[in-house]
Amino acid sequence: MKLFHNVMLHISIASAIIMAAWAVFFYWAIVDEVNDEVDDSLDDYTENLIIRVLNGEEMPSLNNGSNNQYYMYDISEEYANTYPWITYRDEMVYIDEKLEYEPARILVTIFKTDDGYKELVVYTPTIDKLDLQKAILGWIIALYIGIFLTLLLLNVWIFRRNMKPLYVLLSWFNKYKIGNDCAPLRNKSDITEFKKLYRAVTMSVERNEKLYEQQKVFIGNASHEMQTPLAICLNRLEMLMEDDNLTEKQMEEIAKTHQTLENITRMNKSLLLLCKIENGQYADVKEICVNSLLEQYIETFSEVYGYKNINVSYSSESTFMVEMNESLSVMMVTNLLKNAFVHNADGGDIVVKVSGRGFSVASSGDVPLDSSQIFTRFYQGSKKEGSTGLGLALVNTICKAAGLKISYDFNGKMHIFSISK
């Protein structure tokens, strides 16, 4: 979820809760105020009636033209001592003039006279609280929608305006590639946090660029310093092997040492190549036709490994084109094909299929490989003479650099390596 959407979601939820709580409070405040005013009116009217009763004066008629109506009953002392002497409540009462029921506020009071106890019921029409709830709900909804839209637009404007430096930074990061020339990061914001963020990013980029340059120098030096002594050792061993005075045992030991140094040389070259790919030193790309590469190197490997009598099947549904470095595309194809030939059994099968979305190389096998380890460095399902365990790791690194996906599957006694966009 984007930061903008996350902020707007939380603002919306908070606004809804606050508006709902405010609506409930507003409703009860209005009802309480109305009841308080009506109760004061009922108190005054009740007090006037009780004074008339106690003074023996004539009571006003029930139909006196006033909103206030009353009824008075004689009650027993037991009843008077059982019920509270004054209560307020809301009820629906029948209005004779209107011939219908209407909501009313009722005051019930008990008082004592010389003749005994009396109960006085006084009521007056009041607002319909259900209608009030509906009216308040309608206005609250309209008010909420208006406030919500206003807040939303206001927050969008404020968010976009104040978070612009962040989006500028993200856009700059998307274009930035280590080791390539990139426009300098410029901060036009006066906000302290963004100033600190820009400063931290700039320092980090400068530090990474320095480390990258140091690593490139190290890789170049390591390549030169290690390859030269290894080549010298190999040459000296080859010269020793030409000596006619060596015994057969000595020749075998020198040959083993020579083979070990060749393996170290290949491993060193592969590790240096991996470092260069991961550091983005193969940045130049072009459109590559994978079909042509597969056809070319299938023929080459078939000739080299002809003694193994491997049956090779190649089929192409359409042309698979990919944007990547030409050298890396060759390494990717040759490593996959070499892996299929080297780790295949005599008389085995290799099936290569190409489509517009990718290609696959399948080779014969008895047991599946560990799919979680197959693309890690130095993993070897079955040890082969001269194998460094870096071939598939190299292919995986090339695919990541080129934005391709590589996967492994074992089906029908076949190891299947697939590469797709």
C-alpha cells in the first residue's frame, strides 16, 4: 500500500469515528436541553396547580387552550409510600383536539392534602425524538460527506505539496545505477527531516561509489595477480612433464597437480566473472536472438561430447528475443548446455525447447536435485571431474542481471532448467 493511500485510509477511519461520536453527543445534548426546558415548564405548572388545590381554589378546566394538560387522582397512603413522589418520562398521549397520539413529556407528582394523598399527572406535547434522530442523522451524513471531501482534498493538496521532496528522491533512486553517471541529487525543501534524509542519501551514495571503484580495482588486480602465477605454475609443470628422466609415478603426480591448478584457474575466472556481473560491469546491452545461440552451441557441444552418444532434440515454436549483454548471453547458453552434456549419462537425452517467452534445457537424470540449493555457489549434486560447482550459480546471476527468471524441475527422469522473461 502506498503511503498516500495509507494516510488517507487512517484519516477517513478517524474522521468517521470522530463524526459518529460527535453526532451521538450532539443528539443527547439537544434532547437533554429540550427536556430541561420542558421540565421547568411542567414544574411551574405543577406547582401552580398544587397551590390551587391546597388553597381550595377552583382548578382550571382540562380544555383551557394551553399546551399543558393535567389529571388528578385520589390515591392511598400505601400507594403514595410505594412510588416516588416526582417522576419525569416520555410517552405517547392521545390529544382530543387532534384525535391522534402525539409524543409528550409527562410529570407525575404525589402530594398530601387535608383529605389525603393525590397524584397529579401533568403533560405537554414535545418534540418527536424519532423524527429528531432522523433529522440529525440526515444532517450529520450530509455534514460528514462535506467535511470528508473537504478534508480529503485538503490533505491530498497538503500531502502532495509537502511530500514532493520524497517523490523526487524516489524518482532519482529509480534512475540511479552504481558506477553510472547520474544527475546530482538536489534538495529544494526547507523541511529539516528532508534535509537530513537527502544528506544521508548523498553520503551513502558517495560511500558506495568509492567502495564500488575500490572493488573494481581489487577485482582487476586480483585477476592479474592470481592468473599470472597460476599460468606460470602450469607452464612449469608442462615443462617438467616433457622431461624424459621422470618416472611414471612422478608423471602421474605432476599430471594431477596440473589438473588441480587448471580447476583453480577456472574457478578463479568464474568467481571474478560473478563479481563483475553483480557489480554491473556488463551494462552495455543489445537485442539477442537466443535461438541462434542455442543452435550454434548445440552443434558445437554435440561434436565435443560425441563420444557419449547423447541424443539431442531441438524444437522452436517462435523466436525468443532478449535485451542483454552479448557476452553474458553466450555464457548463459553455454553453461546450461555444458551442464546438460557433462552431467548426462552415456546414451542419454537432451531436449531443448524454445518459445516466444523463453526456453528450456532438459537432460536425463535418475534422481532430482535440491531445488533450494541448485543455484548456489559450489553446489554439486553429483561430483564430476573438473566441475567447479559455479556454472548454474553463474547462470542464475546472469538471469538476475538481465531481468530473466530461471527455474528447475524434475519430471519424467529429466532435469529441466527453464528461463523466461
